[in-house]
Amino acid sequence: MRTLREVSCGETVRVTRISGEGAVKRRIMDMGIVKGVEVYVRKVAPLGDPVEVTVRGYELSLRRADAGIIAVE
């Protein structure tokens, strides 16, 4: 299973699962990242944190730790 943290720049993936709990999982889902949505990885910062993605037509920056709990295919 691959996570959003491992996706290369310029790649589009589909979310299969969010494995976090509590407030972190709720915050990610409130940003529009839910099961089945497509996510395009726009940029990754030089040190890997944050990751800039496009979700549902808007840009979003995620911490590397948060991207690690989002399973993709």
C-alpha cells in the first residue's frame, strides 16, 4: 500500500483510505480529501515538507506526516 507521502511530483492518484484518528483525520476530510477523490501532486519542498497538492480544483499544502496517513493507488 502506497501513501500520498511517497507519490512523485506530477503524479495523479486516487485516495483509497485515511488511516488517522480523531482531529487529524477530521481536518484532512474537511479539506476535501476523502475516499475516491483524485489528488494531483504539484510540488514537494526541497526537504520533503510540505507537499503541495491539487484537490477538487484548489491547491492545498499538507505536512509530510499528514500525507503519510493517506493511502492512495
